[in-house]
Amino acid sequence: MITRKLIKTPYYGRHSLKQFIRGKPIRFGFKFWCLTTFNGYLIKFDTYAGAGDKTEGKTLGSNVTEKLCVNCIPKDSVVFVDNYFNSLPPLETFTNNNINCVGTIRSDRIEMAPLPELKKEKRGTHSTLHEDKTNITLTRWHDNSQVTLATNSKDENIYKTRGVCKRWSKQERASVTVEQPSVVSFYNKGMGGVDHFAQMRGLYRSRIRSKKWYWPIFRFCLNGAVVNMWFLYRYVDPDIGLVDFIRRIVLAIMSSPPLGPNTGPKPKSNSKVLGEIRYDNKDHWIDKNETQRRCAKCGKCSKFVCLKCNVGLHPDGCFRQYHTI
């Protein structure tokens, strides 16, 4: 199951691709079209580049949906989209590429299909239209308001069967059972993957104070990669949280030995060496340096350094005292 939706990342500098959406939590920033699994694993994304993304005869959402899904996801996959990305032309394209799609659709995009108006009907009333040539099914259901769904799925259990759901009734002041088409419950179970990914990406987002236009895009890629690695790592350790996983990555990078004598930053004081690295009693080796450096313990000149901490130390006492709490 794959979910298709839009994500924004904040950016307050000047750029022609910066977007403004009134009423959104992130009003200024770049748009990213995202394709994720139902549990929030990012598969593919694309940056919104303006009106050039739109193809003549198709809506912007439909064109981007085809661009991300076709020749990317396996055959017989199920794609869930909302009404901005759904219309009849991409459903026909998905049918030709053996991809199933389920999503809500706007009333002005059903191309004059003879679906009745159900706004004045009782709750639970529905109507279904199916076309054998394109295998597209339109289902209109009246809940609190009228909603229309479109799918090209070949599974008759999705668009032909019906189920029930619980709704609150003001007249009876109790929960009542309402008839519901199976395609509605199937859609509700599959949607939400992009929202889950956006939530995980925004929890511990890296902070880069720069107005260079490429930093927000780099930050989006970095945070997306961390979330994806966390999803994969949970197969090894199911109980690990995202913040603990990020902490492990940072400590692993900081505690790794330098690649060479002149690689990596050289701390000028004790505050630059983290306590988790300084006192872990692992891989601390003393070696002679070509030039003198200030001893991190006593402050006098020394020609010896700790290879892991990358600070000057005297081997006859300062080395042991520096690494002892």
C-alpha cells in the first residue's frame, strides 16, 4: 500500500520556487511531492518547480502522480490518493500499467458521470457506477456530507460489497450503525502514510540557520533518510524510538576513530570532547605528534596526543587522569 501526498519544508529566504499557503502551519517554504508506504517509509519525492510540472489536458496533481508512480512501484501495488491528485485520466494510465489506485475525487472531475445527488438523502445512502472498458468504479456515499471515491481495482470485494460503521446520532443521542461501502473503509485504512512520515520527520528536525536555497532541500533529504533508516532498524530492535536511534547515530559518528593524522576537527578545549566519548574507556591510544600541542589536562606543551579524542596529553599521568571521571 502506497500513499501519495504533499509536504512542505520551511524556507524564509528569497527564491522563485518558494510557496505561500495561507492557514498552513508552514506558510513559507518549498513543496515536495512525496510517495510513501502506508506506515510512513519514503519511497520517492520530487520538488515542486512551478507551472512547468503541469501537462496540457491533465491536472497538476494527476501529472505528478503519474510521474512518481509509473515505472517506480511494482505491478499490482495499491496507491492511495486524496481528491487533489485523483481524476479519471491517471486511473486509466494506472490500469494500463497494472497499478491499482483508490482515492477520493472531486465532483467536477468525474466527467459528467450520472451519479445522483445524495445530499438530501439519509445517512448511509450510496450509489455505484462501474465501467468495464477502463475498469473504473465511482462510488458516492452520504455520511455527514457527500463524498465520492474512484478506483480502478479489479477486486470486487472492494467496490461491490458493503459494510457498516458507527456514527453519532444527535436525534437519538447515541451511536448508530450506518451502512458503508467497503471501498470507503479500504481507503481509510490505506491513507495517512505521508502524514506519518511528515510527523516523524518534523519531531527532531535538524536546525540549519541559513538562507541558502539548497539547505532546506538538503535538510529534507537528510531527515527523510534518518526516518527511513529508523524504519529499517526497527526490524532488528522493535522497541527503539526515533530519538534514541538518532542519538545512537550521533554517538557512533563522534566516537569513530579519525581516518588519518590530519582529518577531523581539532578541539581547542575540554568542552569540545563529549563526555560519552571521553570516558567510554574504548579505543583511547596515545601517540607521538609531529608538533607540540597544549596538554588538555595540565596546559603545558606536549608532543603526544590521544588519537580518539584528538587532544594533546602527557603520557605519564595526564592521559590517565583526563580519561577518568
